[in-house]
Amino acid sequence: MFVPAFVSGLLLGAFVPAYRDPAIRFLCKQIEILLRVLSDHGVSTVVCKPDERVALLSIGKEMKHHVKSIFLINTWHTYRRWLLEQTAGKQQKRAGRLPKFTLEEIALVVRIAKENFFFGLGKIVGEMEKLGITISASTVKAILRSHNITPINDRKIDANGTWQKFTANVESLVACDFFCKPIYTLRGRFDAYVLTFIHLGSRKVWSRASTRR
């Protein structure tokens, strides 16, 4: 009986450990390379389609869902959410609209958020527009959440939060500012440059003598 070559390969891989083990290591190495490429592009998680989620959950069921240590394309929290939704009979929604943006553009959003901690969604949208990339605040929010970054607009400041820590040291803080103002004289117009300081605790202001340079 004639058996196609690929079927022979599958049978060989299933029943001959000498072939199966190198094949598994070969596949694992490819996965390692793909994850490295995604990481280089700033992508830490992958958005799966509904049918892909179902396939992963089906295979995971065969292992009683003990897949935490090998679930590499997303977070364990995401896998558990998929499982709870499937158990509750909730229909899987299609993947979001993130793929219309390139990996470089998504990585840029993540980089701006990480390097500018106090940037809100609107600020990130503005920075992207300066680079000629039109993106909505909701899309930025979705990208950040897919990379486990909480948008600053959603952050809550408690008693031990950033602002409270800042005001606790207000008596020892001095702010500095530098501005210029046009001055008109008989000799014409010139710009006066002024350096000022303010003590945040007492609100006292000190100004240096203005200079033309």
C-alpha cells in the first residue's frame, strides 16, 4: 500500500523517539527565535483570533490546563480569562483592530509610554501625530493594556501615591524657570532674559537681574 511521504513522516515522528525528540527541539528553537523577534519589536504579547484561542484551549484541556510555564505568547491571566469565558459559554470575540498598525508603530507607542511615565493617552496620541501617525486614544489604550502597561488615565493615586510623596517634601523643594520678555527703549527693541526661583513651601520668589544675553 502506498503511503504519502508526509504521512510517513508523521507516523515516524509519533512512534520513533529518536526522530520525535529532535523534532520537538527543532520546533521549540523556532518558537524561541520568533519570540525574540517579537521582543525586538517591542511586542510582548500576541493577539489571538477566536479560532486560535479555541485551539489552544482544546490542547490545553488535554493537559488539564497545566500550561502556565509554557504559555509564552500572552499572560497566564489572559489564558485563565479565555478559559472562564469558554466555561461560561461566552462567545469568543474577534481580535481587535491592532493589526492595522505595523509592529514598529506599536513598539513606538509602547516606547513613548515607558520613557515618559506621566504621558496620558492624549499626549501619546499627540506625539504620534507629530511623527505623521494618526492613532486614536482608544487604540493607544488597547496597545498599552496588551503590553501590561496601565494607561496613566486609569491610574489611581492613593495615600501612598506619587502626588502625596511629592507634597510631603514640599518644604525642601525649589522650582526654577527661565523666560524672556521684549523691552522697548529709545534705542529700539531688545529681549530681556530673566531667571527666577520659587520656594514651593512658602511660595517666595527670587528673580535674578535681567540680562540682554
